[in-house]
Amino acid sequence: MTVTPEILTGGPTLPQERRLVTALPGPRTAELQARKSAAVATGVGVTMPVYAAAAGGGVVVDVDGNSLIDLGSGIAVTTLGNADPAVAAAVADQVARFTHTCFMITGYEGYVEVAERLNRLTPGEHDKRTALFNSGAEAVENAIKIARVATKKQAVVAFDHAYHGRTNLTMSLTAKSMPYKSGFGPFAGEVYRAPMSYPYRDGLSGPEAAKAALLQIEKQVGADNLAAIIIEPIQGEGGFIVPAPGFLAELSAWCTANGVVFIADEIQTGFARTGAMFACEHDGVVPDLITTAKGIAGGLPLAAVTGRAEIMDATHVGGLGGTYGGNPVACAAALAALDAFEHGGLIERARQIETIAVERLTAAKAADPRIGEVRGRGAMIAIELVDPTTGEPDAKLTAAVAKAAHAEGVIILTCGTYGNVIRLLPPLSIPDHLLVEGLDVLLAGLARH
């Protein structure tokens, strides 16, 4: 099939269908793969054997004309779908006016307006401040900097199975060695790890798991030395682990009682993804600081730290910032995206996706003991694949199922400390029929292995 100019316009007008006109990879993609090997560093991997030409709604169309069902959203970035019309229009308008001045040199209204919106939308009615950055890892780094200045303490606690980024400090916070940390040390100091609530594997209630984690923190770190606890309300790369009810609330209450900053890393979970604007809302938790990125700007690079004014304002003037942080084009995209998240019914749409996916996957689990657990919230759902006899993680099966889905034109991602979790992150713009078809392809691949 020829990739026509009409297809290349992208956006939600693309035909919403799975269509394979070549084997994957197709000939044009094979050419690009060869060019990549010659030009791009080996360490930059590509999951799917396709190169995108257009995308929108719930599909990605590759350079060979194949139309794939998107159950990955660029790792939870294109929550609105690719080329959302309002985002595209806002970007075009801003680009025509100016692309950059550096907010630290000459300010502009878009940055201020994004900060105002985040201060209002994030949990809690307290006075807040926001600073904008480029990536999730950069937001996490700055949240730790802010917490250390505000508390005049240095230690930080992260959790088993955590993922917080690929910079030196965020690698230190991240639990999994391969591919994120192996060979890249030495890592940042004063970073400690505590056990995460993992109901499927530890069998503990939220308060029980919190008690174990806090005992370890108190004995091995000490509240007097601890600047911050950072946690994903639902872990992402670590396996879409949803902590038991009460776990987050117990940690947050302990932080408040001990002068420790509670940081919610909502980079993957934020902005309607879990059926709430932010995942910590499911547990009634109001974080001191919250980091956001990924879905915030409809696919453009932007990140933020938002939090209590007295904590955010503890840093000296000039202590926060960056050349591109809060770029005006990304801010314009974010304002359009935030309009959609707030007024476009997307929280309800995420809940509808959860109902469809969980019902289908739970039925499959009843018939296949290799599905150890179905878990997640909203449009952030996963299955953990295990040996049906021992319950041990089955990474080999997970990789085979993912490969089978890819070959049939369905974009899915794997995750988990043990490499045995298939995660589903469809754009909220995906139509029901594509979601169902994608699940059918996934489960058919599982049945064949």
C-alpha cells in the first residue's frame, strides 16, 4: 500500500482499523532499521518493528501502510491520541508567534497559566506553586532538590520495583538493574529503598505493608535524616503494581508527623489515565509534592513539580530552571490538553476502558491459570503471567506473547521487575471496537503459547 498524503495528515481522521498489508517489518521499515543501525547509538532500542508515518485515534500507521492498534500511547504520553486537533492548533498558533525566549530571561503568559492550572487541578486546597521542566526524570530530580532544601535533610527513600528515570539520581531511585542501571554507576548517595505493597505477592493489607516499610525506614534511615519519600501511586515500569488500600495513606500520615516530604510520582499515572485526574486521589492522599510529565502536553516534552507553597518556595532564586523548561510551544500544547482532561469527559472514558479491559481479561484469567493477576485502574491495566504450578514469574512466556501481538499489528508493552507483566496503556481516544480487537489478538497469542 502506498502511504498517501491523506494518510500522512494523521490525527483522529485516520481509518480506525487494524490493517496489515505487509509482514512486519515491511520493506520501507527494514530500510529505516538499517539506517538506524548505522546512525543511532546501539543503546537506543525500538520495541516494535515499525516506523510511524501517521497516528491518531487508536492507531499508528507505519511507513509501509500497515495500521496498528495502539495499546501503548508512547508509554502513556499520547493520552489524548496523536495529533489531537486542539493541541495541534494551539501548537501551530504558538509556533507562528515565537518558539522560545527562555522563561528565566523573558517570561511569557503560557508558563504562568500552566502553573496556575496545575496548582488548581492537583490534589489539595492548600496554597501551591509549580515549576516546569522538560522530562519526568528532570521533574523527579528537582522534587528531590526542593525537598532537601526545604527540610535541610538529605536522605531519600524510594521503593522496591520503583522506576523514576534514567539520569544519575533517578537511576539511583529506580530499582531494576537491566536495562536501566547496569554498568552506569556509581550512583547518587543518600538513597535508600523500602518494601513496596505488592498484594499479589506479599499478601499483606495496606496498613500491614506500610508498617513493614516504615519500620525499615525508621531503623535503617531515621526520620531525622530523611528529606523525602518518593513513590508512584501505581508503579509503572515495576509492573503496574497497585498498592493495597491504606498503604499510601499510612505513608503520607507518617511523613506529615515526622517532617518528611511525601512526593507522589504521577508521571505515568497522571491526567485521567487511571480514571481520576491523579492516581493518588483513589486513596484520598494529598501529596506534599507531585511530579507530572508524559500525558501533560499531548505528546510535547513538558514536566512539572507542583506542591505546597512553603516547600516549593524554600529554594533560592535561580536554584530552579533550565534553558528549555516550560518551553512556550509545549505550554500551549499543555493548556489545550488540560482543557480536554478537565472538560472532555476523559476521566469517564478511562473508566469505560477499564470496564471493558478488566471484564475481558478477568474472563481469560478464569480459563488460564498462567494469568496470575489482572490489575490496574482506568486505562492502565496489566496482566502478570506466571508458571501455573509454582506461581513464579514467566518472563519467557510474556516475551513470546508480546512478540505474537506485535506480529499481528497490536502495539503492547511489557514491564515488571521480573519481566513478566503485559501492560496496556491505550489512548483514551481509542474506539471500543479497536480496544476489544486488540485484547482479542493479545489473548489469542497467549492461547497459542
